[in-house]
Amino acid sequence: MDEYSAASPGFAATVVDRGGVPVVEVRGELDLQSAPQLWEKLSEASGRTGEPPHVVADLGEVTFMDSSGLGVLIGHRNKLKEAGGDLWLSTGKEDAVTRVIEVTGLGDSFRTTPTVQQAVTEIKDLQG
């Protein structure tokens, strides 16, 4: 039994490469049980990026997010910002993440895009 077997049912997080930009694809419920797995995957993605480090979290298939998930996103955003980069959130059509970010007043704290491709394009434009 691996350490993430207790994660929320249906939760999965995978790091993929999109044109040289690391993207963490997330689906399912992002809560206290699954937050450690997301932290690990965002850390893995941060190790794959250039300088300054930019990572995209694809949250378009997240069906629920509580304060634990939000805490992971804030923590990694702060970590990447300290290194001169940023955490980009692609929220897709799913309202679960957008709603939590808006209710908490953190809308201006994250770079959000409706698609992963838009985030990747904006990152590549920044990197020149």
C-alpha cells in the first residue's frame, strides 16, 4: 500500500510536459487527504522547470477544493515567486476552484487562464 492510497476517491495528479513547460494535471476532489499528493507533484514539476520557474496547475477537472488544497496552491505560488517565477492556474470550465478562489478574495493572487495552452503561451512569451 503506497502512502497516497488514502487519497480522496477519484483524485489523481500527474506531471506532464507541454512544450517545455511543466503542467500538473489534477482531477477529482482536492482536500485534506489529497493535498499531500498535490504538494509532491507540484514540487516535482518545480524541479523540471527553467529559470525563472513557472508551473501550470491544470485544475479543470477538480470537482471540489477545500482550504487544504488552497493552502497547497498558495504555498507553491509563494515558493515559485521567491525564485522569480509563478504558479499558473488553468481552471477550465469547472467552477469548484474558481469559486473557492473568489470567495477567499485571492482572485488577484493567482495567474489564472481558462486553458492550459493559454498559460503555456503566456509563460513562453514571458521567457522570450
